[in-house]
Amino acid sequence: QKLLALRIFMRSKDLNMRFRVDLMKHAAVAVSGKSSKPRLMQDLTILSLLPSSVQQDLHFELCRKCLCHPLLRWWSDFDKAGIRALCHEAMDFRALAPGDNLFFPRARAEAAYEVVRGKLNYVWTDHVNESEEREVDLEVNARTFISEAALWTKWKHVGLLTAAKGC
């Protein structure tokens, strides 16, 4: 039913046939559950049936494993209720399949990220001098923090961050 709805939507928008076929392949993998993209809480509809307090407890338990940044560790030792509120109000998870982009060059940075698992590639252009540029490709692994500056200043990304493995 979901694939049929997608097919009808694409036809109604008069999308390119080659693009439609490619999109349907990706959608079929996603619907089958065989995607390398990790599942998130919102993917499990049964969780929405639980009381909100239990959902918040689960969210905190998942977030607690990610409190590796020194500031967050200090905060969790100092103010348990505060870190719990931070997890509930400000922390979320994103799942990426290989090839998914987390952000693009010149896009406004609106969040900081921690890579919990998987591997990403960060590519940007380094301006060596006025006449020379080179492309830099950096591998980003688990337990790496990205885009922290977005927490305290207006920031635009300078590179492209793409999942190499499911994250």
C-alpha cells in the first residue's frame, strides 16, 4: 500500500521515469526492513502506545549512552534532573543509510552531532592560498562530535558530511 501510494504520487508529479524507478527500489528496500539504516524510536509504532513517562524514560536511557562529551558528562554528574530535561527536550537521533547526507556546504548549522556508530565522510575544499585549492576528505568515526559551534554561534557548514556505513 505504501509503495502504491508512492507510485501514484510520483506519477501525479510527472517525475522522470529513471528517477521514479530508482526511488521505488530504495523505497522497496526501506519497506522490507532490509535497509542498512538503523531503526529509531519513532520507527516502532508500538512505542507510541506506551505512557509518555515511559517513552521519556526510554529516550533518556538511549541518550545517556551518548553523553561522552566532557561538558555533558560533567552536567550529568552535577544535575541529574537538568541532564534528563536536556535529553528529553534537546537531544534526538538521526539514522543514516550509506550515501545519506547529514549536511551540505553553506547550509545553516542548526545542531551539533555525535556519531554513535557507523562511519561518515566529511569533504571540504581547503583554500591553500589565493590560487590553489585542494579537496580534503576526512573519515569520521564513532564517538566523534561534529558541528559543536552551532550550539553557541551562527554557523554555516563548509563541507559535505555523508554516511559511508549505516549510522
